Amino acid sequence: MPSMDDLLLQSALIPLAVAAVAAGLLRLLAGSAHGPAMAGAAICLAFLTGYILMAGAPAVWPPSAVQKIFFIAAAGGIFGLSVDLSPRARRLTALGALLAPALALTWLGWPRIVKLDSADMATLLVVAAAGAAILAELHGRNAQPAESAVKLSIASVALAAIALLGASASMAQLCGVLAASAGGFALWLWPKPRLRFAASALFGGGLVFVALLGSVAVFSNASKPALCLLLPVFFAGRALGRADAGLHKLGHAVKPPLVAAIAMVPAVAAVGLARLLGGSAY
């Protein structure tokens, strides 16, 4: 059994470092025109690195949901990079945000869909709709890059705790890897945003969260009401209301910490509800 030091290294420290370094390298190599957007692929690279360190390379045709997550992340990262190179990036990103969650979750839950399991099919439909809303909000016009990265990281930490309470340690570890990967990328975004949370970050990171959310919802004993409470995390910026315009005038460094503090409220509530309803399976 791996020690806590190994788990901390594999699921947090290494992904965080890989994301931070890879973001800088991608920005440098891709140049000033595409670099700030394409640097978001660092989230995907860090997640895949953490996955391999923890679980090894998956089978070419993955038999399990955990292994499918690897390929969803890889496909999302490649798709995001190609979109960021396109002159129609914003339109393609909006279309991808609408369709990608449904496609990823269909493949992820295909065994349950074939069996016509109505409960799991309904769960996948709800997660697909929520996933489309999450991706749209992460890429919203009013969201600063640091906001999107920190909301993704906070939601991933909360999902890790809920997955652990739902007796899915492997999913919990992958959620931790995603949280660290998003956190490493966020280091470039605050107090001054040097990079963008564009398609590469959205599909290489945000789509991975949606896939993990679907996996935890369908393949673990996690509390469904607790998982629903994670959705408000991504809409934390809207709680600022009319104060949003005033915060923009104060500079880029002010709003992200406030959004993070607001996002922590539903995240902590979700974990607390999961504990209350299900307890710990360990």
C-alpha cells in the first residue's frame, strides 16, 4: 500500500509542478499569438502525468471508467489545442462546450446505457446538462482566467472528498490530481493574468472534471444531493452581482480571491452533506 508521502507526491506536488512548468514552456514555444491560450494544455499534461504515476498507462481499449478518464483527458487536450489554433476559436469552443460532455459521458457510461439502466441513464443525462453549464461558465466572457482555474481546483478538491466518502479512492485520487493541475496553471494567472483560460484549459481540464463527476455519480456510492451542490461552485462569480463592475476597476488581483472565498461555501457544504448523508466508507 503506498504511503501518504507517495500519495501526496503523486497526486499533488508533481502535477502542480508539471502544470506550472509546462504552462510556461507552452507559452514560450507557441509564441505571443497562440501561446497564452495553448498554455492551458498544461492542465491536461499534468493530469496525465499524475494518472500514469498513480495507475500506470491504461489499456489501449480501456475496460473501466477509471481508464477511460485518461483518454477523455487526452482527447480533450488535443481538441482544445486544435480549437485554440483556429480562427473561429470562440464559436468552436461554445459548440464543444455544449456537445463534449454528452459525448464523453456516453462513452464513459456505455455499459450502463446498453443495459438500459434507467437510473444511471437519468444520472448521466443530468451530469451532461450540468457539464455543459459548467464549461460555459468557465469560459464565460466575464470570468477572469484566475477565477476559472481556482473554481475548477476548488470543485475538484470537494469532489475528491465526496468520492472518498463514496468508497471510490481511485476517483478521489484522480480528482486530487486535477485539483493540483489546475492549481499549478493558476500560478500564472494571479495577481496578473499572463495566460488565458481558453479551449486548451477548458477541454483539457474542465471536461475532465465533468467526466470525473459522472464517474463518481454512476460508479460509486457518493451522495447525489452532495454532488449537485458542486454546481454552484462554478457560478460563484455571479454572487458578486453589481459589485462585479466595480471590482474590475480595482484591478485583476482583487476579484479572484473573493470568488474563491464564495466558491468555498458550496464546496464545503457539499462535502458536509456527503458526510451527513453517507458517512465514511473507510
